[in-house]
Amino acid sequence: GIKIVTIGGGSSYTPELVEGLIKRYEELPVSELWLVDIEAGKEKLQIVGNLAKRMVKKAGVPIDIHLTLDRKAALKDADFVTTQFRVGLLEARAKDERIPLKYNVIGQETNGPGGLFKGLRTIPVILEIIKDMEELCPDAWLVNFTNPAGMVTEAVLRYTNHKKVVGLCNVPIGIRMGVAQMLGVEAERVHIDFAGLNHMVFGLDVYLDGVPIKDEVIRLMNDPNNSVTMKNIANIGWEPEFLQALNAIPCPYHRYYYKTREMLVDEQEKAATVGTRAEVVKKLEDELFKLYKDPNLDIKPPQLEQRGGAYYSDAACNLISSIYNDKRDIQPVNIRNNGAISSIEDDSAVELNCIITKEGPKPIAVGDLPVAVRGLVQQIKSFERVAAEAAVTGDVNKAVLALAINPLVGSDKLAKEIVTEMLEAHKEYLPQF
Ligand code: NAD
Ligand code: G6P
Ligand code: MN
């Protein structure tokens, strides 16, 4: 059978992954699922792990669930390694979200200063995991969900020799579901040509049953009640003039770039009232774990859909199954560009539609991105690359440079001040600096 190892197994999303594996057991016969966490996540791992055990038992599916804090023991002979960990836990995320607001800069988990610092904390850990994988399961695929997923994939491609890495995100699935809902059709009938970077991806074309329908979708998106978003991102509608001229489907995260001022006001209001997203998520998580503890619960509770990562397991399980079964279907993933987008370096990570084969995802050539979005995508790629270099080298100046490149900051002086404060706030998790 197949052995899957999930690092950050104590995550509240784990029941979703388990549900995905149960649903696909016939085509994807997983015999072992190892959930790995660290001392700080021990209690969560126990609670969620016991729920996972009840779920497979109830489903009558023979997947052995192992819970461990010993990563190396888990990784031995793994076929697939999935990662969903959060270095510094939600407390660190709350700092990523609050500190930039003091400087009137967007405070977000994967964008701007928050994205930079989440990357600086995460990249050293992912490189350690790769080292272990090279020793214990060199042929395994790394399926990375850990954010910032684009920057993390970039770092693995650039700073390790492990080429079997795929970065995943639920944003493309979310857009497809949102578009299907607007059209009033089943999501399976909708196809979108996705290209760009993680949390910076565009739908360049949309088809319903193979017939082009982008213009209609853009018209529908002009109605603010229809706008495609996710639970964690304020649903502020697009200006119809902008959207029509853009002639592409933006992702929900694009609001941080094309509505920076409005999003900042929204974040500051929330920070002063309900709390930042990390603070809201903390409460959601406490409720979820209360439910998970109930010994009578043996399915994924619907409350999990309040999290921004809802349906992420479909992305993970579909990918793993298509690699295992050589399905050659099309899925949007983060992978080495290999020339598919001509204005991005061949050896950089991009998020785009790929054909998923036994040898991994094969990017579908896009040619170039439309001129309207090309510059922003390249700028974010520069940010990700310089940030990944800062994470690996521990060079403070590179961290300042990365942030000055980021369009959400707009000042080298501000970049320096924010980096200085955030390095101090996160120093426990930044041993490289
Ligand atoms: P979480 O705070 O619940 O953390 C998950 C687990 O990681 C915790 O149990 C924690 O103890 C553990 N952990 C922390 N450091 C670790 C380490 N060094 N090794 C192993 N485990 C460690 O987080 P969450 O809300 O479940 O999210 C997990 C990660 O997945 C985050 O990075 C989040 O941004 C990301 N995420 C990505 C997507 C996507 O679209 N790519 C979707 C959802 C979540
Ligand atoms: C979206 C993104 C994920 C992100 C999540 C945050 O799904 O694709 O990358 O981690 O939202 O959700 P949360 O509930 O943690 O705010
Ligand atoms: Mn994502």
C-alpha cells in the first residue's frame, strides 16, 4: 500500500485530508498515514489523530493512522509527504498581521511583510525536512501546502536537489467553484486556464462544457454579490471598468494589490473590533477542537468550512491520485516553470495548469502573460526570490530589499523599520538571523 506522511498533522485541516483519502480509497489504496507534529502541537495531534482513527474505522477503510513527534521515524520509505505546518503557530501569524498595520501597511499571512516573515520562519524548516527526505525517502513526492506556498516551492527548487516537489493551494478550486456557482452549474463543467503565481494567479480563459465563456463570467462578476472570494478575504466588489479591461479572472488575493487602500481600512477596522484573521481563526480552532474531542464524532464536521482552506484536501488527494494512477488530467499546481510562462525564469516556481503524470506535473505552455498583469507577477516573483535568499542566508539587508520590492510597502525606509521590528518580534523562530 501507499505510505503518506503529513507534517503538521495536528492541524485542524487533517480531518479533511482523511476524508479525502477515505473517499478515494478504491483508486488510492493508502495503507499508512503518519501524522507528525512537534512538542508544542502534541495535544492537537492526539485529538485530531484520534478523530482520524474514528473516521477510518467508521468508514471501514484499512488505513493505519500513526501519530508521532519523531519526523525521521515517520519519513522512512514514505511515498508522499504532505506538509501543513505553521512555524510559531497562530501567535506568530497574529504578529505578522498586526505589526504592519502600525505602519499603515497591509498585514496579511501570505502577502507583504507577513508573507515575508512567514517565509523566513518556514523555509529553514522545509529545507530540514528535505534533508531528512533525501536520507529516508528520496523518491517521495513533497506536496507542500505550507504557506507562503509559492515562496516555499521557489526555495525548494532553488536551494535543494529534491526535484519532486509540488506546491498546492485551494484558491484555484475556490475560483472554479465560485464561477460555477455564479453560472448555476456543476463545477465539473467549468474549466479555467490558470496561470501566475501562488495567491497571484489569474484565470486567463474560462470554458463551460468546452465553450469559451469568460466575457459572461466577467459580466457576472461585476455584480458585487457575485464576486468570487474566500472565507478569509474581505468580499469587496471589483470596479466593472477595471475588470472588463483586465479581461482575466483575478484571484481573491489580488484585492490586496488592486484595492490596497480599501483592504487596509478593512483590516484596521477588523483589528480594532473582531481581531485580525489569526485572532478570529484561534476562536474557530478552539471550537473545532472542542468538537473533535467528542468521542462520538467520526466524520469531518461542516464547521471546518469556516476556514479559508476549505476543500484543500481535494487538491491534495486529486494530485496524489493522479500521480499514483498516471491519470494525465489537468490540475493547477505550483511547479518549476520550465518555459511555460515566457516572462518568468525557467527555474522559478509558477502556479499554472499542468498535466499530472506518474513522473509528476507537466506544465502546459501559456506563452506570455497579458501585458496588464505581467509586471505585477514579475515583481512578486522578484520579491519571492529575494525573500527566499534572505531566508536561506540570514542576510538582513536582503530581507529589507525583498520588502522594498514588494508593492504593498512602497518605501525602503519603511521596509527597514518593519523588518527591524518584525525580526525582533519573531527572533525565537529566526535562528538564521
Ligand atoms: P496550525 O497553526 O494548526 O499548524 C498546524 C500544525 O503545525 C500545528 O499542530 C503545529 O504544532 C505544527 N507545527 C508547527 N511547527 C512545526 C514543525 N516545525 N514541524 C511539524 N509541525 C509543526 O496551522 P493550519 O491553520 O492548519 O495551517 C497549516 C499550514 O498550512 C499553514 O502554513 C497555512 O498557511 C497553510 N495552509 C495552506 C493552504 C494553501 O492553500 N496552500 C490552505 C490552508 C492552510
Ligand atoms: C486560503 C488560502 C490558504 C490560506 C487560507 C487561510 O484558503 O489559499 O493559503 O492558508 O486561506 O485561511 P484561514 O482560515 O487560516 O484564514
Ligand atoms: Mn493558498
